[in-house]
Amino acid sequence: MYAAVRRYEGVTDPAEAARLVNEGFVPLMREVTGFVAYYWIDAGDGVMVSTSVFQDRAGADESIARAADFVRDNLASLLPHPPKVMAGEVVASG
């Protein structure tokens, strides 16, 4: 399995960002081949973190591209800073 993690700082309205992600982005993630799970986390203090899990690297890479497009088209005013993106193979899970 592979995961992509994106950390967004300076989120201006966490509740609205969560609503838009849940209604618009989560369905897009479910369409990606190899989808396993998606989480959108409110870490507090204007920080939100997304975690996408896929069966293979191609799915994780596609999730990064789709996230960039979705943020640009739907969340730019709420997520004013580019995310810190990390991706890699899941080497332990529970």
C-alpha cells in the first residue's frame, strides 16, 4: 500500500473546508483505482491534514494531482498556502 499525506497551514475556515472536502473531494478519491481510505483531519490552529491510502503508488500519485486541482478550483480562498506533501510506501499498519 501507498499513502499520500498533505499538510495545509493557515486554513481560514476549517468547518467550510471540511464540508467541501467531504462533499466534493472524497467522492473523487473513491474513483481512483486502488482506493483504500481517505481522512481529512482538523489538527487545530489553522492546520488540516489529509491522508489518502491506495493499493499502489499510481493511486497515491493520482491523489496528489487531484488534490492540487481540487484545491485550486474549490478551496483556494480557504487554503491559502501550498501544502507540504509527503508520499510513500506504507511499511507498517494496524
